[in-house]
Amino acid sequence: MSNLSADFRRHESAKSRLKDLLLQKDNQACADCGAPDPKWASANIGVFICLKCSGVHRSLGTHISKVLSITLDEWSDDEIDAMIEVGGNGSANAIYEAFIPVGYTKPGPSASHEDRSRFVRSKYELQEFLKPSLRIVSNNSSKEPEEPSYFEEIVDSFRSSNSSKKSPQEGMVEFMGLLKVKVIKGTNLAVRDMKSSDPFITLTLGQQTAKTTVIKSNLNPVWNEELMLSVPQEYGPLKLQVFDHDIISANDLMGEAEIDLQPMITSAMAFGDAKMFENMQIGKWLKSDDNALIDDSAVVIVDGMVKQEMSLKLQNVESGEVYLELEWMPLDQ
């Protein structure tokens, strides 16, 4: 019990230090566009960013930028320590924007998605504004003593993607909002080990994939875990897959389902600012033989937020159901 108490105190102390860091003057504006009061962060880069820039960061992939909400996500102690070691937006920008060309203008809070995406990719993925000596990391070279210890780790995370770098224009995706998915639970999932399974869920939307934690030896797992995905202008179905975690061999598929996002997004866009309305139903995804719904799924406004609960019968498997709650967050929220 004493060890648990000590761990809790350390974690609370780390959260307090993150809040203190956010209160610093240079962290009161987005590191990339200067928008006030950023509510998101790139935990591995060490910067606080706004909602619009967070969508661009997500499109870079977690190997470059791991985006977390300051208020909605649970942070690990290591992630908080990494942010504190960087020191905030001022320290990070002193490195990532050290050599911005003369006459080059950073995007502002009202910048277009294209300008914002071009700058963020140039800054973090292509590393165009770094000091030249920091753009190449060699195992045979020693780190200069004056360089901060965290920087080598950050640059190493970029090196893994060097072979597949894209130009700032290539593959650019424009996002229209964020989708928060609360994975509530699974029931009667399929057996893939001797007597049970170690299930986890992946959600895929476009080029993005998010996954839950693995729950050991449980066919009726309860996650209550929130995952966040950016929704592109040209969005398709949200693909859900359940896997049995296997250390030795490939993970075994335990069923899948596709989620039609159109009823939620179309309804949300039609009503506009949900905070202006009382609690009410604004749309519905109907159960049919062509989808995985167990029952009709209503789109509702609850306390100024657009939400949708659903129960899904997993496909291509002998048994299993998954229960979710979706929440739509427009970029201008």
C-alpha cells in the first residue's frame, strides 16, 4: 500500500509540474501559429499547441509527434517529464525555428490549413529550420556538451522516418474536426488462446490508427478508454478491429465492424454550435442487415456536446459485441 501511495504522490506531483509549465508565458500561445490558450501538446516534441495545429501534428504520425489533450488525456510520468525537460515552447522553438529564412512568415491563428500544414511539416518532419549540425545524427559522433540531453532523443524519433519523407505538399490532408471515441467494453468475445483471450481494440480512420490497452485473459473486458482521431474532409467509415494480443506470433483477429460516421457528422454540421441547443436527438444511424448495429444508434446533443452511443455485433467471428460512445468536436469549437 505504501508503494502505491508513493506512486500516486509522484504522479500528482508530475501533473502539478505540467500545469505549472503550461502557465509560463511562452506556453500561453500555440508553438506553431500563436493561437492563445493551447489545450493540446506534442508530448515527445515538448510543445503546447492549439486544436487546429494538433490535427496537423496527428497527420505526421506518432513516431514524429504524439498528440495529447492537456485536459482529456491521461499522461504518463515519462511524458510529463519529457515536456518539463524540454522546457516549453520557447526552448523548443529556439531549436526547431533556429534558422527560419529571412522573409519567411510563420502562420497565424487564422492561417489556412494548407499554410499551417506546410509550416508544421517543414518545422518537425523535414527539419528545415534546425541548426544544420543537428539535422543528421550519427552513432559515431559524440553529442556536443552544450546541446540539451532531450534533443538527441527527439531527433532520433525523426530519423526512423527519413527513408519515407514527403514534401510539404504531398499527401496533405485537410481536417474538419476531431472524433473522440470512448471504448466502453466488450462482451462474449471469441476465445483465441487455450481458454480465453487478451483483447485490445484498434480504430482506423484514413491513415490514422489508435488502439486501446491490452486486457489479459478476459472475454468481457471493460476499457472505458478514450481515443482521439482527426476527421478529414474526405472521410470514410471508422474501422474497428478486435485482436488477441500475442507476444510470440501475429495477433489473432477477434472480429471487426465498420462505423458509418455520416449520420453524426451531417447532423452536427447541420445544427452548428451544439451549445446553443437543449438536450435533444438530432439524427440516427439505423440498424440494418448491411451494418453491425445491434440496435438503432441515436445522435444526440447532451450538455452542449454531440454524442452517439452504439452497440456493435462483431463481424467475421463466432461471437462478440463492443459498446462505444462517440463525441464530435468541430475544429472551431
